Amino acid sequence: MTKHLTSFLARTNGATPQSLPIAGSAQVANSAGGYSFAVDDWTRLRRFLVLGSEGGSYYATEAALTADGAGATLRCIALDGCRVVREIVEISQAGRAPKNDAALFALALCASKGDDPTRREALAALPKVARTGTHLFHFAAFADAQRGWGRGLRSAIANWYGAQDAKNLAYGAIKYQSRDGWSHRDLLRLSHPTPKTQAQGIIYHWMTQGWPGVGTEPHPVAEVAQIWAFERIKRAGDEMEVASLIREYRLPREAVPTPFLTSPLVWEALFEEMPMMALIRNLATLTRIGLLSPLSQTAQKVVAQLGDADRLRRARVHPIAILAALRTYANGRGARGKGVWEPVSAVVDALDAAFYTAFGNLSPSKMRHLLALDVSGSMSWGEIAGVPGLTPREASAAMALVTGAVEENVEYTAFSDKLVPVQIGHRVRLDSVLKQLASIPMGGTDCALPMLWALKKKVMVDVFVVYTDSETWFGKIHPVEALARYRQETGIAAKLIVVGMLSNKFSIADPNDGGMLDVVGFDIAAPQLMSDFAAGTL
Ligand code: CA
């Protein structure tokens, strides 16, 4: 008994082993055998909406992470369902998350499990969150899994169709007719929207019953001429006809019959009006078929388009999508071993720049930052946003570079059970930094190391930024205790920002300390939030 009593007293001295909770704190056991703080349900909701649960984590399966995120969402709905709907709309509309799936899932939860006002708000928000037919199919799959097709849901779907611009609706349907086992035909038959215009009527008819014979004359109603061209291209005899239909009717790649997708002539036509996301996804193909080559006009156009901040924002291109494209394209090899190409260096540079541009204009806090990347074993497991091979470890390095590019006084470090400084030059390309970090050996997790290292080396730090899953367990002292000691011995009121790279419920930050902040990794709003917090203007 004496042993336990002395051990307890030792823990009141500000040095608690991470395998035990700090005496009197609200710490909870994490999944790694250590103790962390639990973030509140609203933070968990945001983590879930931004990071999703795809790919799972080192500690939890995708199913478990999903159940966890859904649980937090349900508790928030019980507290204030309308606030949940507002959070969903805000994150989804601003394109803050790499994927819209978690927002659609949470909206479906609000629409079925909320009280009356919550359900009404959720259904009214449907066109704001489900902005494309594909989004609507996802939502239908989620809604179908948890409730019957009541009148409210049917009329929300009907309103969704009514609110669509005819041209956009046609264009979206040409690209994807169905997803997740749901099609426009199914949804139109369930919801019976009344067409408000002639064009809508023709489009609904095409979606449910197909096209009534394809003549050689274009359809006289302008909004549906593209559908006529789509039916026409299916019967096209040669690449010239395909290319001219693409040019004249702005048909997307998805409309092109597979045999013609190897034709440079066809890709040239597609390239002329290629939307931003399609361009980012097809850089390798454009290069492989020889259209995108060094110093070519195409290369100049691609570089200009990727450098267009307005277009990036309007297309809601998330930095993760650019990072994914950069990793693959710079590699010169497809992820699944399909196809090789010679990357055009100007395009790789443009993708690198676009990654930063996609976060918008950021202002620095001018504070001294120590950026600390958790490179322990658990951070190398799982995939962020379903991007093949993009681990939390790589993703956090990319996030650190964003802050590193904005702030002037930045020191990079990486830690697991030891901490090592990392030399990252200014303007180094993202993919080479990721390779550099990948070679650091990994080990156990001690999130207190950044503060202990700074104390030992007498490094003056205003803001510690730790990129981690907060599954800390290895150290002899908790991160918050190390920070308290740092503050005390240096006299600096140092802050701690935890960039959560997984949608779990843990944080090393104490929610009751105003000098600590939890942000969600890869939320495009995170870097500015971090800078404001560092500057004390939040
Ligand atoms: Ca770990």
C-alpha cells in the first residue's frame, strides 16, 4: 500500500507517467495503453465531418471509427440538432473536408433521428449539402438504411430535383447515372417531382425511360441538346465524330465510349473545356498520350489553370486531392502499376504551388513555432480520405508545411520515443519532404518530447504544434505537465496546438487550459485558425 500511496503523491508533483492519468484530471484511457484527454462531442463531430472514418486506423477498424463518429453525431443531435445541421452545411459548403460523404451521412442521421425542427432543417438543407446527383445517391443510400421513405423525405428529394438548373442536372446525369445502388430513375419514381419547365420534363423522361430514338438533328431545346449528343456519341463511328461532338456539346470524359479513350484527338477535344477536378485527375493520361509534354502549349495552359486561385476555390478543390495527384503524377507510375509516363516538371511544380493556394490566403502570427510530427508506428497505418498510401504521417507532414510556409520562425521536429530535428529548406517540394520524413525510423509514442526537448536545448517557443493521433503512452511525464514545466522554467506563456490526424476521441491538450487548442488535420480552415490562436486574436 505504501508503494501505491507514494506513487500517487509523485503524480501530484507534475510528473505522471503516461501509463497513468494525472491525479485529479479528467483523462481517459486511450487505445495505446496510455492516458489522454477526451475531446468534447462537438470536436469529435467536426473531426468526423472533416476526416471521415475511411480506412480505419492502427487501433480501430473503419466500422469501429464510423460507429464512434456516428455516436458522437447522435449525442450532438440530442443536444442541439439544428446546430449539427448548421455545422454540416458550413463544413460541406466551404469544401473544408476532403470528402463530402461524412456530411451526407450526418445529414441523413439528422433527417431520421432528430426532433421535428432538426428533421425539417436537415431536409431543407439537402440541396446545399447534396450538390450533385452523386451526392444525392449517397444521401439516399444512407437515408434508406435507417428509415422508410416517409412523405418528408420524398418531398425533400422532389424539391432537390426542382431546385436543379436543367443544364447542370443533365451534365451530372451524363457523367454518372447511378451510384451506391441508387439511380435517378429510382429517386424520380420515389419522389415524383412535377417538372417546372419543358427542359426538366424531357430530362426526367430521359432518366426514367431513356431516349426515344436518336435522329441526326440536334434536339431543339437547348438545355437537353447535350443529352442528345450523349446518345449520339454512343453510336459514333470514328474519332473525328467523337471529337466534334465533345467540342460542340462540351461532353465530359465519362460520356466517351471506352474504345476512343486512347485517342489523342479525343483528349485534345476534352482538354479544351476540362473542369478543374477532371484536369487534376487526368494529368497522367494527358502526359501518357503525348498531349501534355515539356514546354508545350498544353503544359502552359495546365500551369495557368492550376495557378488560378479563383477557379480552385470555385471548384472546391481540396488540398488532399492536389496532394494525391502530386504524389502519383511526380512518381511517373500509376498506383496500381498501370501505365508509366514522364512527368512534366513545370506541372509538378504547379501542383506543388496549388496545394498551398487551395488553403486560401493565410496571414502569419509571427510567433516562434515548434512543429512536431508524430512519426510513431500508429501514424504509418491507415489512409487519409481514401488516398492510396497517404498515411496520417505523410498527411501531417503536408499540414506542417502549410504552417511552415506562412510563418517565418519555424523549427521542424519529428518524434516517436525519441525526438529528432528535421531540416526542411524553404520552397522544398512537398513530395521530396514526404520522402525525407518516410526514412525516419519509428517507435513508441511520447508526445511530451517536443516540450522536453525545447526545455533541454533552451529553444524559445511561443507555440508548440503537435501533429498526432494523441495515442501517447511511452513517456515518464504527460505532455501537459511537460508544457507546464516549460512555461514555468522559461517564463514564456507557451501555447499548444494539437492537430488531430484521426477521427478518434483523444487529445493530449487539456480542454480546460485556454492556452491549448484542438484543430482537425486537413480542415482547410485549420491553418488560419492556428495562426489566429497563436497570435492571440482568436
Ligand atoms: Ca503512436
